[in-house]
Amino acid sequence: MNSKQVVLITGSSSGFGRLFTETLARKGHTVFATMRAPGGRNAKNASDIRALAERDGLLIHLLELGLFASESGDPARNIASVLDVYRRTQDWQGAPDATRCGTSKDNALLPIEGPELF
């Protein structure tokens, strides 16, 4: 895969999510890195990711996304909001699906099926 992709990563505060966030961004992909409580318990992790992106010029967008974010009453914190950003900002490949992607072009949110992004 030669084209750059836009990737949504959940659990980017640590572990594999953190590793994938940095690895994919360093490969030139745009990464929407999500985590719970980036202003609370994960504040240091969020700060580290923001600093890395700024220092190295990486395309990492940090977003808060928790299991029960939609129940917070703040519409900016739920999966629909994250997918709305995705729909408005990117062109995708695949079959159109209005519940997961923009409808102006043939595009879709698809899972990674292999190591091509790495």
C-alpha cells in the first residue's frame, strides 16, 4: 500500500494503541488517537503524544473517547462525533456506507487487514 491512510486508534494512551499511534504517524499516515480521560488519569500520556506530534511534525489528532462517553451528555465525546470528523475530512476507498463514512464519494471505514500500513 503506497497511499497514506487516515487511521482511528482506540486506546492510544498506552500499549499497542500507543505503539500503533506513533508507528503509523511516523510512516506518514494521519492518526486520530483516542483515549479515555486525556485531561485526567491519562493527562501525562496525552501530553506526551501531543509533544511528540509537535516536536516531530507528526499528523496525530488526539481525541477523548470512552466506553460511556455518549452518556456524558457532551455530544463531542461520542463515537458519532469522531466518525463525523472522519466523514468531513477524508476521502476513503471501498463501498459507500452512510452509517460509517461520507456519502459524497465511494468511501468506507474499513479495518486493517494486514501489515501494509507498517
